[in-house]
Amino acid sequence: MQNDSIETLLLRHYGSSAATPDQLEQQLLTSLHRETQHRQQQQRVHERRLNRRQVVRLVAISSAGIGLLSAGLEGLQQLEATLVGQDSSQPTFS
């Protein structure tokens, strides 16, 4: 179907001698309002999905960062244990 105007579509459907349907303008406005609400609702759902994806991505990145930090702290603790275990009265050079 082409981008015909409402008048063209009505003439094609009802003919030129037919009366305009009762409350046609009100029905068209109601239909347009419903369609607008439906599209807005779909947009909100889409935005929520994007936000959830972003949250999942942030959680994954945070978890990886915490894992690296934990590994770094563990390495520091091992280094500290190694250094504390040495006899500090002896010189470290040979």
C-alpha cells in the first residue's frame, strides 16, 4: 500500500456517495493515542534491557577488577612473609 491519505483510503473503501462513518475523527484519534502509548511502552522496555546489559557488564568488569586486586594483595602478603622470614641481622648481599 502506498502512502495514501485517509481521504483517499475512505473514498476507495466507501465510495464517493457514502456518508462519513460516525465518530470517525474520535476513532482515529483514539487509535493514534493507543499506538503512541504502545510505542512508548516498547521504548521503555528496550531502555530497561539496555540498562540491564550495562549492569551485567559493570558487574563482570568489577568482578574481574576485584579478582586482580585480590591476586595482587595475595602476592604482597607472600612477599611480606618472605621478607619477614629473612634474618635481618645478616647483610642481604653475598
